[in-house]
Amino acid sequence: MSSIRPYRPTDRDDVYDVCVRTGAAGQDATGLYSDEALLPDIFAGPYVAYEPDLAFVVDTGERVAGYVIGVADSRAFARWYDDNWLPGFRRAHPLDAAPDDREREVIGWGLDAADSIVPEIDSYPAHLHIDLLPELQGQGFGRRLIRRMLAALHERGVPGVFLRVSSANTSALGFYERLGFHELPSSRPSSPVLGIATDAEV
């Protein structure tokens, strides 16, 4: 039976796999880029390296098939990213070796940690990413993962958390709305930014 538990270092490969298999606006991004590690090296790896105690996974008994990961202080994370993660990212994903504009754009995301900062950061200093493989969707794991993350952030005195979501991922937008996330003033139709207080009932 699948259950939620804290992240372990041995989960890293599974977390990377889930990130890839949900990396195209919620759909499978396998084969879209020349290096399968590109997306998770931006959206998963630095999070479990920086703040592994703010990572929770869904364990099916055979593998990890979903997770929520985040950081309590986005400003501090951005500084750490630039100093500690970015040098290795540049070596692994050189911009001038990208085969096309789409891959260059994604590498550009990984070169700019400022994306983890929003104008509303004083009220929403934390941010998160959540991904579930299709086999787990619709079973309440997403809600339970968000609850776990909000509780962990609230215990740390963090008032709010935000996330970015692809405007093409309509199912995710609906999920966040049902949980009580709301658009922040900096949100744009092409690049939604949603926030929620850590003491919210979800």
C-alpha cells in the first residue's frame, strides 16, 4: 500500500524519474531534451540537496512515485543555488551545446535562480514543487502531500508558500484552486503564480 514518508537520499533517482515523467506541463517529458537530467537538475535535485527535510515522497512499496519538495526561505535558497549548485549545472548543461532553442530556454531557467523570488516574498517566503505519476493521481495523495508541507513550514514559522505552474497544465490549476491556492498579484495568464498561507485548511 502506498504511503507518504520523509525523503531519503536513496530516493533521488526515483524523484528524478518522476520529475521527468511529469515535466511537460504534467505530461511525460522523456526524450524531449538531450539530457534526461536537465529538468530534475533544475526542479528537483537542488531542493533535495539544499533542504531534504522539506521533501516528502509517496512510497508505493516498490518505488517513489510522487513527491512534494520545497524550501522555507526562497531568498536563502537562491543564494545557495548560485554559490553551490550553479557551477555544476553549468558544467553538466552548457548553454552553447544545446541542440535547439527549446533546450536553450530550459537551460536558461537553470541559470537564473531569481525565478524563486516573487514580489510577494515577504508574505510568501517559501516555494514548492509537487509531482505525482498518473498511477497515484486522483487518490488524495496530492492533498495529503500539500498538507504535510504546509504543516512543516508552519512549524518553522513560515507564513506562506507559493508555486509556479504552467498555464497549459489545466488539471494542476484546478487542483490548486480546490485546495485554496489563489493567484498572487504578480501572477500572469501565461505564467500563473499561486500562493497559500501555511495555516490554511486544505
